[in-house]
Amino acid sequence: MKKIKLKLADVQKFTAECFDRPEEVGKAARIIKGILEAQSPRLSEISYAMGGNHEANYKSIQRFLAASNPQKALLCLACEQASFILGDPTEIERKQARRTEYVGKLKDGKTRGFQLLPLAFPYRGRAIPFSFITYSSKTINEGTTSRNLEHLRVVQKLREALGERVLVLDREFSYEEFLQEMVKAGTGFVIRLNTSTNPTMLTREGERINLSICPGERVILEGVYYKGKVKVNLIGVWGNKFREPLWLITDLEPEEALQIYRARMKIEESFRDLKSLLRLDKIMNKKRENMEKVIALVLLAYAIALLIGEELRDRMYQGRKWRLYSGLFIFLKQGIRLTKESAQEVIQRAYLSFSQIVLGDVRTYV
């Protein structure tokens, strides 16, 4: 019995599904394997984990980043059968990066860093990212209008990829220009309303809607107008286990929107895993282009490890323990030991799930 460990040939099966050029497959596999073994996005730590001459490995990674397009490879995971897409901005701190071109100030106005907005589809209690954008107060010149334009890249960049799927976002995106762009693009949306800004919601008759609700209460309003301009549906609910009410604006049926939004927490859990287990928040690259390429590689590594971990979870756990651990945690931290044959079966089944996602032939699990 041995602890399950990925071989380079195992990882190459996965990278062959999403990298176009044969010469990229092996190089991407070495880097992704290094990411998982180092549990880090830092090139220096990845190069040591790759084995051999770490200086040569470091240069090899840099050459790969210059010549490849990992974001395109990541986009292969845009599962066509997913009925909705999850998005959730997360702050990446870069406290010491005083001269890095893409690093600005975070929401507190003091800490240096940038925002990462991943887009993902739900999968077995977590989410698998397939694309992302990055932005900061520096890249958008600290202007509100520019910030909104940066957000609109979500719609513009992925309009074709989204198709008929609904985009689910948090309250940061509940502002007029973004909603207008979503309506104009014909993209279905479910967005949490930012009630802290005291937004104006009007009825068809132009009367202001009072956004007050009691614990245990549910309010549904259809055909209302955000700031009197954008026609939306509105649902508010205050569940017994929540400290505050939840208000959603959407172009869907309100009850359907509520059901979809409740799955949004999965991407939050996924990025807690990415930060705590793969240390995505420790990423360090001077150039924005390379930073984004490394993020794409880390997200690919996450997807591979998650799928392997899901196979291990099904094999090793039942009941409460099955629900307690994420696939990524099980694969990276549990140290499960299997026979050589069982380990290869787990990896093969994970690879088949990965290839089915790439082909768009897999059911998503909420």
C-alpha cells in the first residue's frame, strides 16, 4: 500500500486534453505536477518541486510562460451542460509589491493587491473554474467608470462561452451600467443586491420600493426597475440561519433565481481551498501577463487534483465524512494509501471525468 502520487505520465493525460501543441503537453504537465507537489504558485518553489536543477527548471517555466497560452487551455473546462456560471471576486494581497504594474489598493484603501474574478461551474459541492479576469485600482486608474468597464469584460469576454447559461454574481456587480450591459447582451443573471448603498427600486408606477423584510419572510416583486431604468425581477428572503436578509435581482423567475444563487457558496468554498491548500494568494509575478498565465496553470492543477480527490472521497468515505472533506483536501492532505492498481484506477476515472468536461459531456452536480 502506497500513498497515491501522480506520475508525470498521469498528468500528461490531462494536459493533452487542453493544450493544442504536442510540445506544450509535457512542459505543462511538469509545471502542474510541480504546483501540486509544492502546493504553491511561486515559480521558485515550483522549480524546486520539479526535481533536478531548479535553476534550469525556473528558466524552463519562464520560457513556457512566454510561449504558451494557459488561459486558452483553462477555457476548455467551460462545461457546456452547466445551466449557470458562478463568479466571485477575491482579493489577492501583494503588500510588498510597490512597483508591480498591476498591483493597486484593495477595498480598505491601504493594502496593496489586486482583484481576481474567477468564473466556474458547480461540481459536486465545489466549483471548477474555467476562466477569470484580474483588475486593481491601478489598472483601472482608480476611477469608478473605469472599474465598471473592467467588470463589463466578464460579459464581453465570455458572451459566446456563456451561451444560454445564467451568470451568478455577488453584490459588487449590482450597479446600473453592469445590469444594462447584461440585459443588452441577453445574458441571464442572478445578482445579489447591495442594499448597503440604499439602491432605488421602483414599481411600474414609479413608486419607491421599501427594501425591508422580517426574519422568516419572503417578498417577490416582478417587473420592477433598478434606479428606474433597468427592468428586473426582485426576491427578498430572510432565512432563520442568516444574520441579514438576502435580496436578489434577476431576469429569471424569482424562485428559480433563489435556488440558483444558493449554489453560489460553492465557488467561495473552492477559493478557500485554493488559498489555503494551493496558496493562490501567495502568487508573485512582476508582469501581469505572466501572473495571469500562472493563475490559469494553478486553476488547471486545482481541477485535476479536485477530480482525483472526488474519486478518493467516493472510495474512502461515506455519510458525514463524505460531506466533511473536499476532494482537493483529501488528495493533498489526507495521505490515503492504496494499492498500485487502485491508485491507477482512481487516476484513470478522474481523467475520464476531466475529458468528459472538456468534451462538454458531463452532468454538473450542485
